[in-house]
Amino acid sequence: MGKRYALLAAAVFLLAGGTLFAAGSKEASTGKATTFTVFFHFTPQEARGVVFRDFVAKYNAEHAGKVDVRLSYFADWIPMQQKIRTMVAAGEPPDVFYFNFNPNDLSLFKSGELLDFSPYMDAAWRARFYQSDLDSLTYDGKLLAIPGEQGPVVFYYNKAVLAKVGVTSLPVTWDDFFALADKLKAAGIGAASLFTADDAWHATNFLSYFAAEAGGPKVFAPGASMDSPAVVKAASMLQRLFHYAAADAIGAKWAVSVQDFVQGRTAVLVDGPWVIGVLDGQMKDASEVVAARAPVFAQGDPSTLVTDAVTPWAASARLSKPQKQAVVDFMKAFTSEPTMKQFAVKGKDIFAVKLDLTPAETTEAGAKLAANIRLASTADQKIVQITRVLKPAAMNQVPSLIERLALGQITPEEFAGSLQRYNQQ
């Protein structure tokens, strides 16, 4: 979700008369030193783009004469990914690059062209990350990438809407949540923002949480069947939830679903940190919106966090020994707590690292973003959103299957069975 807004921001910048570097253009430093080039796509006008360029400039200044980090900027994400794959296939991978990870497509990992970070992963550096993320980026015993951007998917509640039905506390369990939904429906208010067109993002966020609660964090692991009791239960709960959706949910797109929440037609929106700018810019009083963890089946259950797909950093196995060490040192500095705090607070971007913000940093980040960061750092377990791990054929069919489920045209069992069949294609 976040990448589509980066592209939109780039387009707006160009229309406004700005100039972006051409794909692959070099933003290079000078001087004799161990050099390597980083492929990246953060636009110059994005907050994270400014923070990243400042970090690299400061890093080069602090390591002048020893290390020279060069930047190769791409305005468009998809062409950058295509170029990376072409270069890797040709045996000429970029020195360092940022790529789209899908556990069902491990072609980059299988290429033999990626640097193994395992020998460099000391205890202090390892402690910065979640072991589940490191495990997902490990292939054949080799850690072939470092966790990067990974936006959490959290529950946004409109306290002003909840107050209309006399509710002042957020639901802790799913029983609490559906009891709230009954009160909202009686008042003519939808409980949750949902839609069934495009990627059915909000609906599949709920589906992911339901399945994770029912089947644990490995419910969508590579090779796992989508026709499982956990997915059937999740589909059953999602079908039930659609009875509490806004009237325009069937056939709607993301923007309509968000506007239902913005206009107070629904009380709950389940989305990532990228939606905060929309809420702050369009709601009459966005301060009434709070970000919170998902409900659980029973009081005291472990908290699960659904996330967008991790977008990790990889490096070329063809680098010289000094270059490899320079890349590792650079990545350690980049993923350090001070730098990641800068990215979160000033860059408005959340990476898959552990953070603990001070009260002052929380205030600077803003309450909703700070809550996202806290939830991303303190969850008991994490799971990548279902549409990010399905194979293309299944991903394409998810919106139609969800719409048919919502309309009662298929059962939860039929939903899970169909999803599995498509995922085997």
C-alpha cells in the first residue's frame, strides 16, 4: 500500500514543476575510498527521502577517505524491481538494493548472487530485529537480506463515534468487538470499513487477523494449506463482520471505505500508517482517532500484529571483502536505534526493527504514528497479511471470493477450498 502513495507523490511533484533524477541516475560522492552503490526509490520530497539522503551524507562525512556510499535513485518502484531482477539474472547484481519480498517467489534467493549476512550477524545486531523476520529471509541456512520497511496494520477507532453508543473503552476480545458492532448497527452505524473491489485490503486485513488468532503465526507459512480449519473460521468471522459493514461496502474501493470512516459512517478502520495523513488531512477532528492492537479471542491471549510485506535490503555476493565489510558496517549504522528513530519520527516510515520512543519522541511523531511504532515493537507475534503471501492466481481471485462470501453465495468452507485451489495454480 505505501509504495503506491510514493509513486503518487512523485507524480504530483513532477506536475508541480519539480525535477526527479532519471531511473538509475547516480547521486555520487567523491574521493578515494571503499565504494559501493545503493539502489533506492525514496523520492526527494518525501520525508523518508530527505532523512535517508541526510543519513548517507553524514555517514560519508564521518567515514571520509575510508568509505564512499553512492546512491542510485529510481523514481519508480516497479521498473527498479525489474532492473534488479534483470541484473541478478545476468550475474551482475547491484551492490546494495531494496526489493519486494514474497515467500512464494524465492528466485533472488536461489540465484546464488546475494551476500550471506549470517557471518556478520552478531548478537547486538540480531537483537535489533524480530527472529521471525530473520527466519523468513534465511534460505538454505544463509541470511540473504536484512529486514527493511514493514508497515504494521492496526485498528483505528473513532472515539467520537463510539461515544454515540455510550462506549468509552476499546474492545479487548472479539466478543467485545461484536457486542460493540451490535450497538453500532442498532444506531445505524457500520462497525468496520470494508470493501470488495481492487485488493479488498480492509477485508483481507480482518481475514488475516482472524486466521492468525485461529491458527497462529505460521497459518500462512509457505506450503501451508489455505483450506485449513483456521482459514475456514476466519472466513466465517469475516462473513459475519460484513453484516456490520457500511451499506456501500460491496463493490467499493479503498477510497470509499476510508471515507466511510472519515465521515463517521463506520467506527473502525484497519489499515497501515500511510492512512494517517489522509485522516489528519480530511477528518473534522482526527484527534478523536486512536490506533490500537487487534482484539483477541480470550483475555490474556498473545497479541498478534498483521503487517504489510517486509521490503528488505540485500547486497551482492560479488563484492570484494572490503566492500562486504563496508556494506555490513553501513547497514548496522542504518538499522541502529538512533537512525531508525529518525526514520520513524522524522521520516514517517516504519521499519521492521525494535524501537522504544521517549515521551518527547512520541509527541514529535504524533499520537497515531507513535502508537503504530509501539505496536510494531511490542507485539508478541507477527504475521504478514494474507494477500502478500498468496500466489498470483489466488491473489487475483481474493476480491471476488470475498464478495461472494459477503453476499452468502459461498460458504466459509467453499471460500477456503477455492482459495487453496487457486493458490496451487
